[in-house]
Amino acid sequence: MSEAAERDGWLGGPPPADPLPRLEAWLAEAAVAGTIANPDAMALATAGRDGRPSVRIVLCRGIDLEGGFLVFYTHRSSAKGRALAERPLAAAVFHWDAFGRQARVEGPVRASPDAESDAYFAARPRESQIAAWASVQGEPVASRAALLARYAAEAIRFGGLRDPNAPPIPRPAHWGGYRLFAERVELWASRPARLHDRVVWERALTPDGDGFRGGGWQARRLQP
């Protein structure tokens, strides 16, 4: 049995009352292992008004245990941003193959507060900040040369890449964070003979200001 499987022995017994601390621990273990290039990568699925599903990889930039949500950032004018504006629901999947683990999170999505998005944007590398201004994510571009020219123009507009005296770059209005509120969480751990451990937690969410307040979790074991 692998070390990860031994650590996941709890899945064979009564599940914890709240799955999010366990998900946070799995994410932390994947990060410190040093064997996974992007341990915080998650596949994010959305569907707009037409109901057509779309999925792509984004980076989970934190789990708020008290608020009960995951955070990610993107261009709000992108296809995913438009879909979330039309139908603010999403499903996310983490897959850490090296650990034999998978985690799924589903629930409603709300935009992060501006102050939170501003703070995260300010902490990004200057190159990434300029790219957020230069790229209209998902829209056609004539050529890569045209994209690089846009980037160069934005770099000049904001005082260059290396000038220590250049003013801070503000966050563009089309870029910001989202909060995926956990309404359903499933944790999966591989086991021999494909008799994997699967536990799902579900809870009711009540609108609360700009987000949601979660009720108590109900856990069920699922067949693999």
C-alpha cells in the first residue's frame, strides 16, 4: 500500500463531518511533494445559457474553510466568464495521479470582491499583469506577431518591464476572481482491484449577501 493510501485510511471508516479541510490537506500534500508541476490545477466545467458544457484547466488559488469556497482567477470577458454570467454554476475536478486521488467540487459561483481581486493582481509578476491587459482571452488574433505587438505596446504604456520606478499596474476591469461555493464534494482514493474509496458530501446553501452560507454536510459512501 502506498503512503498516500495509508494516509487515506480514514476513507474506510466514518467520514469527517466537513470534507473541505481534507481537500485542503490533499492540495497541500500535492504542493509540497515537488513531483507535480501544477498541484493546484483543476478542470473547471461551465455551461452558458445554451446549456452546452465547456471545460478547461484553471488554478485553484485558495480554499476558504470558513466561507466554504474555492477561489480562481480569469478574464471575465472570456468564454468561461460569459458562461458564468449567464449561468453561475460550475463543477471542478482535481486529479493527483501520483497520489491516486481525485476530488470533485460543485456549486454556485460568485465574483470575488474587487478588493480581493485587486490584491491578488498586485501580487502577480509584472509580465503577467501586462499580459492581462494585452490579451482579450479567447478572441481571434491575426497572428502571434500581432499578439506580441499588443503586449509590447502595453508594456510601453505601463512604463516597461524592468524599471523599478514604473508605477503599479492597475487591475483591468475584465480580469478578476471567482468563488466556487462547495455544495457537493466528492473525494476519491484509488484502491486495489479497482475497489476505490468514494465518499460524497452534500449540503444546502442559503444566499447570504454576495455569497452563500452552508448548512450541515451529509456524507454518503459510493460504490466505485
